[in-house]
Amino acid sequence: MLPVLWLRWKQIQGIFNYWLRLVDYDTKDQDIMNRAFGLYLVLFMAWWTAGMWAIAAGFIAQIGSALPAAAAQDVLTVMPTLVFVGQAILIMLKLRSSPYKLSSPDIAYVGGSPVQRTVPVTIGFFGDLVLPSVLSVVSISFVAVALNQRLGSMGAVMVALRSALAVIPVVALTWAVAWLVGLARMVAPGARRRSALWLAPVLLLPLPFVVPGVVAWPGNVLASILVGESVDLSVVTPVVLVAVALIALVSVMGSRVNMIDVADESLIYARLREIGNLRWMAPSVYRRARSQFQAATHKPVLHLPEAEGLAMLVARSALTYIRNPIDLLKLLFAVALVQGGLAMLAYQLPALLIVVWLYAVAVAPTSSLTRVFSADADDPSLRQFLPMDSLRLLLADAALPMALVILVSAVLWLLQPVPVMTALLGLVLIGLLTLLLVLCRGSSLLPLTSMRAHVSYGVLAVIGLGLTLGAGLLLGGMLAAVVAGALVVVVLASLVAAA
Amino acid sequence: MTAPLLRLTDVSYTYGSYLALNQVSFDVEAGQLVVLAGRNGAGKTTLLRCIAGWNQVTQGQVDLMGTSIYQAERSMRRNLILVPDTPPFYNDLTVGEHLQFIAQVNRLANWRGTAQDLLKRFGLTASQAALPAALSRGQRYKLALCMALLVDPQLLLLDEPFGPLDPFSAHQLWDDLWARRGRGKAVLLSSHQSPLNVRPDRYLFMEGGDVVADGTPDDLMDALHAGSNSLDDLLRATIEHAERQAPAQEA
């Protein structure tokens, strides 16, 4: 066990050293000035983290004060279902390929060694748990602060702390269940050959209606602490005990895993790990490599239909999405963003929420809207075969995802009880917001200025969509948003056409 | 007097402060097969990318059929295609679908027969239903060649085409390029190597971002006192000649 732990420790050290070297700190340099610089970095990071947390908490508190009193009750209702759906999705992901993955050196030196399989699998499980735990702790703390403003700032912070502690066993339990199911697939004879097995968790989705007490239990516990209903952390104890028992089972199941199977299912992961920190430095290169590696394992379904000119581009786009159904699912992020923007305008929600919405617009994975255009525009080698300007190419490539987002958003919108005029303006805005998302994504892939420089999607989206929604919120009407949105569309479209 | 198919006038290109191309000028006429040769880092790939409009030249002008490619960037696309040394592909389209897509998006007439013929000649018929990710490096290059040859541009630019190909396929490609030349189409390719016993119409030798020698194989053999008119001997003679000239120029 110790050599594997030592190996993982050295790998973590290597990652830290890389980022420290980027800020000019050398961990091997014993010089007093270098050490003093290290101390300065630690103090600066602590100050920066505390400062950023205080600013974010203050901002979240302002949003929390503007939330209606029923918000906490809504969270109590929705949270258990959200946690359960999250668990089902995670199980699907862990069923697609081995939950325990090996990097290229691991395949050679860990998988190829006679070490007890329990050891690397258990260490791998905890490694996989770190990032989701940290993200969950941070996000749940902010939600707790927002929901508990009625308790005063100190009361809200105490609930945030309790929620942060309670979310860790819930995340551990969720990950342990997913890993157990994933490892069971690796161990059960013949299960790996069933390629559609990963869809099985869909069958679990009706369970909250059949046995709500059982499946919603972890979510209920978390929700009760999050809204300040439970002040005693002892309600989490059963979750902790079950999580520990499940982690022990992960270790036991890990001892039965065949490393040849794990290595076989780790090939894409291993090749992506070789890209290393380029993942953060050049995400587009990383994404391209990932889609290439993933495509290598796919068997193409259907055939390219017969069509000519722009119609061929639409046909190719349809085939690409059919062959990558996950990208179709990701379009739901765009639907959620459009719905969020519309709700803010239609119900005149607090103007401060625009910051949260714009942040979501900037970080949400909506790149699947321009998945096909990205392949066309990324490299001049393929672009040279396409004899049309960039705007027509973008619109043809993104026609299908845009139509789907508009259709789903329109259906959801028309289900809302709003006046006819609002409903009509909403439909126009759905089209505009979707088109803006596509144009911002598309523009970010092209050299726009005379310097042939790229402008990032985040900047374009915050400016373009911020102007549209801001006009609607500040001028108090959806019509203003429509006019502003149309102007932004014209500007972005002319930039893309000229690129 | 008609303009040459391709004319470069004092083309320079810099990467930051590094001068990759230094006032390069030459013409390529229709029906010529020209080989661009030189050591690693001589500027061959940069030159091809500038001609194709993938890199914007820092100075000078590139004209295709008498028109600057920067003024008529889109209209000249059908007349000019560059196949890079590591061509990218659409991850989700098969080999056959790549050719169908390129042909139909460009509204090419009677493309099916030509596509099948190209696939057969480059040994890709059996891989028609495969995704590019499943192909070897050589096969990927052949697919890129098939795509370019299917569109059949006036000027075909190839970057290191013979490197990834086996000797049989390299000869096959040379025969195809020679046939194109016979139909009045031009080819400009960069290479360190060429199939045995073949001679292009012209060699352009580059060194340090400059074209240091330009001529037919026989003319260059005489001018450089090379052992033969093969690419290897001419390249060696060019480099020795350039190295002899450099100290003299510095002095």
C-alpha cells in the first residue's frame, strides 16, 4: 500500500510544483529569500481566499435577502429529487467505463504489478472524491447563506458550516454507490459486453414516487440542515455510517477487479492524462484531442444523407448529433439559460440576479450548440473545403441544435401562466437568446478583428447577453430586451460574416 | 500577357521577432510540378501556409491568377488547396462520408466515380466505412490527398507528402501529380525526399527563409556542380553553396 500512496503523493506534489513554478516559486530552492517568497504566497492566498469568500458571501446575502420567503420550502421539496437525479446520472457515468482509471504509467507500473487491487482502487476512489467534495462544500455554503438571511449573518454562516459538514458524507455516499455499481459491472461476467447497460439507471427515476422515504433520504437530511430546520448534526450520523459501509464495500469489490479490463477501459483517460496541464492552458486543444480519442471507440450509425450546398451542412450536422447523443442532452443547459433569462424578464426578478445568470451563461457547457461549426472553423485545412462565408456556415451548422433549443424552450414557456403579449414577446426572446448564444459561441471561434485575434466566449456572452437582459431589466420590459437583443444580433452577425 | 498561376512578390513572414520568410519572390505557371526543398526550419511550411492564406504575410503579396488572395479570399478557395503534413478530419464522418461531404458541399458533378477511383488507387476502398481516428498516419494522409484531388484545384499545395507514404503509394501519388500537370494544373510540394528516379519541372531550394536556388534539375546540377540531378545531391550542393556564400556576404 505504501508504495502506491507514495506514488500518488509524488504525483500530487508534481502538480503543485508545476503551478508554483508558474508563479516563480521553486520548491527545491532552499534559499531564504525563496522560502520567504513561499510564505508570502501562502499569506497572500489565504488573504485572497478570505477576501473573495467575504465578497461572494456578501453578494449571495444580498440575493438571499431578495428571495421570497417560500424559497426555503421550495428547496426542501426539490433538493431530495435533485440529489437522487444526480446519483442516477453519476451511476450512468460510472457504468459507461470503469470508475477506476489508470494513467499510462499506471497501466505499466501499477496495473502491471502484483499489488493487491484493493489498494489502488481505494486510493483511486478517494482521489475521485476530492474535487466533487470541495465543489459541493463551496456551493452548498453559498446556497445556505442565501437561504438563511432571516437568521442574521452569523446564523446564516453557522447554517453554512453545518451544511458544508453534512454535504461531505452525502457526496461520499453518492460516489460510493456509483463506484460500487461501476465496479460490479467490471466484475460481473459478461456485463462489460452489454454496451447499453449505462442506460439502466433511467429505470431508477420513478423510484422517488414508489419508495420516496428510502431514495430521498440523503437529500432530505441535507435539505433539512440547509434550510436551518435541523440544528443538530446527529441526523447525519446514519448517512455517515452507510457511507463508510459502502466505501468498505468499494474496497472489497476493488480486490476482485481485473487490471487488464481496467487498462482496456482507461485508454482514452490515459491518453488525455498525457496532455497534462495543457487541459487548463489550451482547453480547445484538449477538447479536440478528447473528441478524437472518443470517436476512435465509436461505431458510426446511419449514413450521411444526400444533399447539396448548405443543405449538406445541415444534414452533416444532424448526423453528427445523432452519432453524439450526449451533445443533444447538453443542449438542455442552453434551454435552462434561456428559461432563466426569460423568467427574470417576465417576473421582473431582482436585477442583481443578472450577475448569477451571466456567470452561468459564461461557464455553462453550451459549446455543444456549435460543436459542428467548431470542427469546421478550428482548422484552415477543413475550412478551405467549405465555399461559404462564416455566418452562413455557422447558421447552417447550428440550425439543428438551435431549432431544438427553441422548440423545447417554447414548449416550456407556453406552459407558464403568462398574459398573451408576454407569451408572444417571450417566444421572440427565446429565438433571440438562442441565436445570441450561438453567435457568441461562433464568434469566439473566429479571428474577429483586423489583428486576427480571438475574443473569448465568456467576454462576448457577458457583453451581448448582458446588454440584452440588462436593457429588459433596467427599462422594465421584454420589448426593450427584444430591441437590444436584435441590435446585438446584427452586430455579432456582421462580425462573423466579415471574419 | 497572361498572369502566371501563382506569383509571390517579396513575401516576408515573421513569428514574433523571428524572420521565417525573407522577401521571397517566384512564379509558378499552370502545368508545372514544382518541388520546394530545404533543411528543417528553412521556411517551406510557412511559405505554403502563406500561399494558402492560412498565415497572413507580414510583407509582400501573393497573387493567384492575377488576383491577390487577400482581396478574393473566398473565390480563390476552389482554385487552391493545401494538404498539411498532419491533416485534421471530422471525427464523426467516415472515410467515404468525408469524400461525399466535400463533393456535395462544393456541388461537384459526377463525383462518385472519381471518389471511388481515388479510394481504389490509394488503397482506401476497404476503409470506406472506418472513422479517420481508426486510420494509420499514412492512411490519414491519403484520405486528405483524396479530398484535395476530388476537388481538383488549379494549384495543389502539398506539405511533405512523401513522408507518411509507403514507396508504392509515393510513386502512385507522383504519377497522379504528373497526370494533373498534363491537364494544365499546377502542383507545389515541399519535400525532403522524393520517389526514386522522378524529376519535377523545377526545384526551389530554401535556406534560412530565402529561396537560394531555383531552376530545372539539370540547370541546377550544372550551376551547383552537383553529383547528379537527384533531390539528395542537389539539396546537399545547395546547402554547401549557401554556406560558402554566407561568410562572403558577411565579410
